[in-house]
Amino acid sequence: MHVLSPVLAVSTFAAMTVPVHALDAWTIGVERGLPIFALTSEAGEVRLVCDPDRVFGPTPNGALVVRFLKDAAPDMVVVLAKSGEQARLPVKNGISAQATADAADWAKMVATFRTGGEFALVTSADSLTFETAPLPDLACE
């Protein structure tokens, strides 16, 4: 019979413990018939409004709404995935409209959110960083 000493048992257990990092959780809701995905931190907020069924007409009606504490009126936000993928979106009054954004950049932003993991939203004066679980069913093209 093999018996571990108390010191060895504690050392083995301590080596097995890994700090747990909580993921930022998307808050998901519906407003005016449109799905809304939101992330909030002490440094700001991001909301993604999707219109996969073209509720308000045949044109894309999605929007990315951003609020930064240090940059109240950005004119551009860049979504940076940890993989290095970037999406540049013009912002007016805190909103980047899908209809006026470059379609490829919009698709990159949606892919970043769909994939999850660590990503940042960056302006010339501020940034927000999140780490989320994947959103595989995100339909926001």
C-alpha cells in the first residue's frame, strides 16, 4: 500500500489548481422585433443589433452601438480579434450602421463575435477588451 505524505498531497493538489477566469457573458434580448447582443464593462459597452429577417425592409438594418468612457464621440472603431483579424467600422453618434459599413468589415466583426475568445474594440483614444464564449448561431449578416 502506497501512502502520500500530507505535504506531498497538498503540493500535488496545489499544482493541479488553475485560476478560473470568468468569461464576459453576452446579454441577449429582443427590442422592436430585433435580436440584441450586449456586453458591458466598467470601461464601456457594446451592443450589436441584428436584422437577419430584414424586419424593416430589404436593406441591412444591423447596428453596432458603442460607448467608451474615455472617447465619447469616436468616428471609427476597430474590432480586433486575438487572431489578428481586424474590422474597421465608421461610427456616428456612437452607432456603426450595417448599411453604411463596408460589407467585408461587417462580416469580419460578426465572425469575431461568433467565434468568441478574446477581442477588443479600439478607437483613437480608448479601448474595450472582452473574452466571450462563442455565439455559433449569431445571424447578423
